Amino acid sequence: MKAYRRFPEWLRRSLPESSSERTRAILKKYQINTVCQSAMCPNSHECYANDTATFMILGKVCTRRCGFCAVRTGEGEILRTDEPERVAFAAKELGLRHVVITSVTRDDLQDEGAAHYVHTIQAVRREVPGVSVEVLTPDFHSREELIGQVVAAEPEVFNHNLETVERLQRTARMQADYYRSLRTLEIAKRLAPQRITKSGLMLGLGETVPEILESGRHLLAVGVSLLTLGQYLQPGPENMEVQEYVAPEKFQDLSRKLTAMGFEKVLSGAYIRSSYHARETFTEVGQEQTQGTPETRTEA
């Protein structure tokens, strides 16, 4: 069994005192999957306590295996056609004004789940008028017709994570491709230049600062304006080992350097994740670019 590195002091934190039971009950009521649970997100208790969650559609089983990820892998599940409505009902009951939708990867489906994304966005908008929507999608094999379907549903934010630097892609994302991910982001921005595109990197896998900055330049070149940097935490013994616990000062320094390179917003810190404080980020950056978007509420 692999040994876990001991957490440094800066990674230790106490759980919020408020209860997460209301959110858990609503998610259970509508049989909703969340990436918070499936990916063992360290922020789940905090976000649930604030009545927020990131909805994970297309089932609980991913058709790709990534070295960093805790989501189950295997054959894709039968698609539940009522899932978009259940997500919408849960979002309404939680009182969300900014909804984040992600999914497992479904290479087994002809459209890789693109239409299901569209139906979910549409259902959420029907049930929660004035809501803003952020999607965190798979790469769709950079198929423009599929990315176009999702973009045409007009999510305010299109997010696809690069996850790590080019050198470590084959270790972390064996069935993905660094430049395919960049193409996915480029296509999304080209099809809807007014929409915000976003991406994220995990740190602590052995990447160097020059490699991180190079990835930043690549993301800027395809139009990405929002970037998240967070600490990789090994979810299980079968996953990649942590090579470094990145010090807070290094996260701050990277944020300064990447912001100076041209990103509109860089969220950088040990517990930052793709959809962590998504509402605040969208409010700060998105409302300057998107007309008619109402004030939104904190979202995980």
C-alpha cells in the first residue's frame, strides 16, 4: 500500500459549524449525483453547509480512468432522461442563482452526452428564471458539433480543465490529450466569443513553475480568462501520489505572475477547486461581460 505524505500545517483546517444536512436531504430527495461526493472534494462539507453543490450528470461511472481521480470508472450507465428535471428541481429548492453542472466522461454515447448537457441547462433555466449557469465539461474529443450544442445553450461560463502541465498529461490523464483540451476551449470561445471560458490546474504532481506558466500561456492563447490552481490531494491508494504540498506563498506568487500574463482572474490556493466560489468569480468577472445577468448567490 502506498504511504500518504503527512499534511503540512497550512493544509489543516476545521470544518464549518453549520450543518450540511439540508443540502444532503435535497440531493437525496431528487437522487442527484454531485462531484463533491464522487470526487471526494475536500470542500464538500463547507459547500453543503452553504446550501450549494456542483451537480454531476450522466451517471456516476466515468468511461475514462485518470490517475488523480476518485470517480468510479467502467462501462457507462443507462442514461436517465429525467435527470435534467431532477437537477432543476434540486437547484430551485436549494435556492441557487448560479448553478454549476459537470459530468463524468461518456465516450460510449454517440454524442458523448452533449444533448444531455443542453437538456439540463434548459431545465434549470425553466425552473429557476434568471439563473446563471456554468458547465465543466469533458473534452468531447474536440468535436465542434458537440461543443457547439453545449455553447448554443448559452451557459454563462464554459469550463474545461487542463488538469496538469503537458509533461504530466499521460500520467494523470491517460485517455485524454493536452492539445485536445486546448482545442476544446478554443472551439468554445470561437463559437461564442462573448462567453467566458475557464480552466484549472492541479499542483503537487511534480510540475515546475516554468511548466505552469507555459500552460498559462497556452490557455491565454485559446481565449481562457479564468484560471483555478489548487493542491492535488491523493484520494486513494490507487491514485497518483502527491509529490509536493505547495506552500501558500507559492500559490500567491503564481497568482500574481499569471494575472500579470493576462488572466482576468486567477483563484489560487490549496483548497481551490474548479467550481469553488464560482459565484463570486462569475460576479466579479462575468457581469462585466454578460448583459442582463442578475446578482447571484455563492456557489460551490
